[in-house]
Amino acid sequence: MSLRHALLAMLDAGAMTGYELAKTFDQSANRVWHATHPQIYTELRKLEREKLVAAREEPRGPQGKATKRAYTLTEAGYEELSRWVSTVEEPTLPRDATYLKATYFEYASPDIVREQFATHLAYHTEQLRRWEWHVEQLRSRGTDLMQRRLAEAPESRHAAIVAYKVHVYEGMAERARAEVAWAERGLALVDRLEQD
Amino acid sequence: MSLRHALLAMLDAGAMTGYELAKTFDQSANRVWHATHPQIYTELRKLEREKLVAAREEPRGPQGKATKRAYTLTEAGYEELSRWVSTVEEPTLPRDATYLKATYFEYASPDIVREQFATHLAYHTEQLRRWEWHVEQLRSRGTDLMQRRLAEAPESRHAAIVAYKVHVYEGMAERARAEVAWAERGLALVDRLEQD
DNA sequence: TGTTACATGTAAGTCGTTACATGATTAC
DNA sequence: GTAATCATGTAACGACTTACATGTAACA
């Protein structure tokens, strides 16, 4: 049940609409927890009913025919976020389809295996680039979210706020590096097996 | 929908009961895909209805009052397994509650943060030990499952069968090492932040 | 006699995906 | 005018979790 906490956490940096949250989830800094837009809209309505967030309907465009709903954390929402952060999380049990499939690669042709490793390599190379970019942004405190967050916190906490996020994103970058290396060793392995 | 393929893959090494499959999933070599026992029993019945596996009811114990159901792959099941292995898997989108939580560790006390990193460290140290053990077992071809699998395959494929599994388990070991290192750096970080 | 392991399920509920559906606004 | 983006949802289905439920067999 971490989706709600991911949402609460992002709203802690300031008001956002469901649309913005979906964007932030999928392409930007918070690619640690994946969620689709129907899930996000549904959960936001649920959080609103539980009074953990409050919605403000805003007109959109000059005519204001369209509206959007900007959500903010309530006091109760903030407390729930703090409570959650202060409980120890059990490690996630693995469920990795690529690794599972790779266990049985002897049933596939070398070309398919190469394609699988190449896809893995391309994906995680791109991810690595993203994470490294985010670490850089964080260190120079360049992201919007970080600016907003720091503005609302006392200066004495600034170091910790940045440091933990850098630690997470560096961890994600390390993971991506491990996947890139794994895929490269995999490609070398196919070649070796084919030569025999 | 990888649970079914995980089951088909394990049955490829020979007949097994739901109970044995659940054990194998959770504590032994195939800890790449997690599943609970109700899920496994349900999916096996479904696979049976779809004729991808066949069940043989066997008596258990000397009186044979109790029974167990041993499942084997059918020809169609084997074909489905081959088909699946030959399709390229899209990378899994991340959903990691520990990393998500760590992003907001500034809201937790240093002791809670230490406890979280220590839990992470202990878990992945244990996992690393397991994966390294499995790699050793595989290399010496010592596991039951591997013996059965090799017995049914032509000798020319033996190298590939072992090599791909070693590659996967080494990848899992590398991942565990990365998590151990991440948790250790995390513990050092808390200390540093507390000193300032 | 009691505990652990073996063995198999059902049922209720939550979480997550995919497809469907709608309409305004912006930029070309 | 038309395409992309902004913006918000519903509905159906499938995957997964947790609690409940039952009984045999082996071992001390």
C-alpha cells in the first residue's frame, strides 16, 4: 500500500493535480514507484474522502470552461506520511520476469537471447543516464520540486533533505549500472556458447 | 502473467506437487519470482483446465488415506513455455517501497533510519549468501533439479543449460551486493548527518 | 500427546492493468 | 482545421494478499 504514501510524499512539496502527479511518477525524479493514471486519480479521490488531502478546483484556460483539481496535504496527511516513514519497511520479494526468462534461455534461439539482452542493455543505459542527471540536479538543487521543498523547510534540515534523495538516486544509478553489466556479460555469453 | 511460466518452467524438470513448487519458489533456487501457496494451487488448477499441465493423483503415506497431486508438463505446456521464452520481455517498472521511503528519511529519526538500513543490510547479506551458494551448487551440478534437467537433455545442451542459470544467479548475487553496499553507505550517511 | 511438516484448498478483499470515454486548450 | 497535450474519469478484468479451513503423517 505504498501508492498513497508516494502521493502524500509528492504533495508534501506543494499542490499538484492528478495529471502532474502522473507525469512526475512516470518520467521524472520519482521513478522509484510506478503507477498509471487511473490508479492515481482513484487513489487521490480516496485520500480526499479520508481527509488526508484536500482538493481545490481551479479553472483552466482563459475562458475557464475546463477545470482541474489541485491537491494539497492536510495536517492528517502530513501525519500519516511521517508515521509511514517511521515504520521499517520489509524488503520487497523479487518478481522479475526478465531474470526468470533468462533462467530458461537454453530454449530460445541465440538471436532471441541477444535481442533480450540488447533490450535490457538499452533500457538500463537510458535509466542510468536519467538517474545520473537527477543526482546532478539534486546536488546543484536545480529541480523545481527540490526548490519548493527547501523553501518550506528550516535551513538546518536542508543537508539531510538533499542527502537522502541523492543517496536513493545514486542507489538507483548503481542498480542500473549492475543491469547494464549483466546484459553485457549476457551478450558475451551467447557468443561464447554459440562458438562451441 | 509470469506465474504460469514460472510453474511451467519448473515442471519441465519433472513432476512436482503444488506443495513442492511452493517450497521451491520460496526458499530454493527459483527465488527470482515470488508466489504464495494459494496463488500456486489456483494457477495449477487453471493450467490443468487449459491442458498445459496434467495431474496424477497419488496416495500419500502407508495407509494412503491422504492424497497428493503431482503435475507434469503436457506437450502443449512445453510449447507454451518455449513460445514464452522466445518473446522479448519488457523491463519491469520499479516499485520499491524501501527506496521510496528512503527518499523521505528526513522525516524520520536517525534511529529509525539506522534500523531500516540495518534490516536492508541483514536481508540482502543473507540473500547474497544464498545466491553464492546456488551458483556453487550449479557449477558443480549438485542440485536435484539440475540433475533431473540434465538427465533429460542431450549432452550438447548441458553447457548452455548450466551457463544461463549461473548467469542469472550471479546477476542476483550482484544485485544483492549492490544492496548491501547501499545499506552500508546509508548507515555511514546517517552518522555523518547526525554529527553536523 | 503434542508439535512440526506435509498437503490442499476457499473466500474476501485490495492492488494494478487495459480499454473505453470525454472534452478543453494550445500550437501549427 | 487538426494534431498534440492537458485533464479527468469509469469499467472490466486479472494478479496478489491475507485470513480461514481442513486433515494426514512423522517424530519425539
